[in-house]
Amino acid sequence: MIRLTRKYQFAASHRLHSDQLSPEENRETFGKCNNPFGHGHNYQLEVSVRGEIDSTSGRAIDITAFDRVVNDHVLLPMHHANLNTDIEEFAALVPTSENLGRVVDRRLREAWQSAFPRGPELDGIRIYETERSIIELAGAR
Amino acid sequence: MFIIKRVEFSASHACRNPQLSDEENRALFGSAANPNGHGHNYTLEVTVAGEPDPVTGMVMDLKELKAILNRDVIDPYDHRFLNYEVPPFDRVVPTTENIAVDIWRRLKPQFENGRPRLHAVRVYETPDLFVDYFG
């Protein structure tokens, strides 16, 4: 088994705000991130896959096909987007890095089976909101 | 506890399988199949697992680890054309995946008594692409 990881970037804006909280509670919970106009990040996304090395190609995955799945399902919709208004999952979900991780993970997992029916498996993802703030889902190191 | 040592080497390679035709190699690997090769600055991270020795406080003597990495990986790999100069890449396509497996094979014998244990080999072909191999 080998794990291969590819790193991507996208820039998006968001505002951390919950309709279930009062304006005061929102400010208290999210601080500056609750600024009504929103703010942006250069997100970095790491996607890891795990599988066996194909004996002919020496590769664990077709990188072009890998890039295409991530592009189509994550980067194209999210790059230069406002996560709160442009990404349907966030209509009623606060776009924290944690929830963004869940959304990205779900999108990739839904697309994975038809894109790579014979493997490799999607291992996990990691999202850097900044260099110092990182979330990780499932097997990704 | 894990300790991770990072080293770098620069090498050229061509991603082509000698059993395939030029056309098939181009279809499979794109521009990376160029028979004249191209190069990368590879970064290797080796993770060693163990408990700190009660006397030295070390999981492993880092001088020793550095010497092993230099002798078994950097010396044979650095400033080489992998396909022509570094077996098994005369027969095996030198993808990042296969490089990680080969480096593991080269290092494993130095950790045979299991203390400390070789835990992982991570090879970055570029900052945006890396593989992990755990044996």
C-alpha cells in the first residue's frame, strides 16, 4: 500500500455566522470572523489517496484524472467564491474550516467511485485555512 | 515517538516503461515520458519510531541516521539520471511511488533489529506532490 498526496490552492471568502445565535452571541462566538461583509483566505487543500502501484505505469493513480476530479468538484466551484452564498451546502451551515473539510470530503467521496472504480481509495484530506490553522479528516497525515 | 529527518537530492528521470512503445508511453505519462529526461529537486522525509533511550534521551542518534541516509540514498541518487544510473530504474519506472518503495528497501536492512523502527518514507517530487510508504 502506498499513499499519494496532492496539494491544491483555492481562494475564497466566508463569514462565520449562525442564524441560530443572536447578533451578540455571533460576535462573541466568532469574533472578527463574524464581520458582516466577510473576509477571505488562500486555502490549501491536500488530498491523499491510498492503493497499490500499477506494475505497468508505476503509478498509484492517474494524476491527470485525479486533478480533474478535485478541479470539477472542489476547485472550480470554490475558487474565487463566497462560500456562504455560492456553495449550497453552506446555506444553513457555518463555513468554518471544520465544516468546509466535511463538505470537501463528501464531494470527493461522492465523485470517487465512478471516477476510480478500480481504486485507489480516497484516504483523507487536510485543509489549511492559513499556514497555522489546519484541519484533517480521516486517514490523512 | 516519531522522529523525522529531512534530506534533499536532485536527480533526473524519464517516466517511461521500456516494455511499452513510444506512443503508449506518451499516452500514459505525457511530457514526463520525454526520453531525454527531466529533473526534480526531491525531498525525502524518513520517519523513525521508538522510545527515547533513558541515558541519551534519543530515539536514534541523528548523526547515525544522517550517515545512513547519505550512504544509502543520497550518494547513489543525487545528481544522477535514475533510469540509467540507479537500479532498479533500468527496469522499473522511476515514478515517485516506485522511488519511495526503493528507498524503503535500501533503508530497511539498517533497522532490522526493530529498535528504532523504520516507520515511513515520504518522497516529495515537488512541494505539491508527495507519497508515503510504510513498507
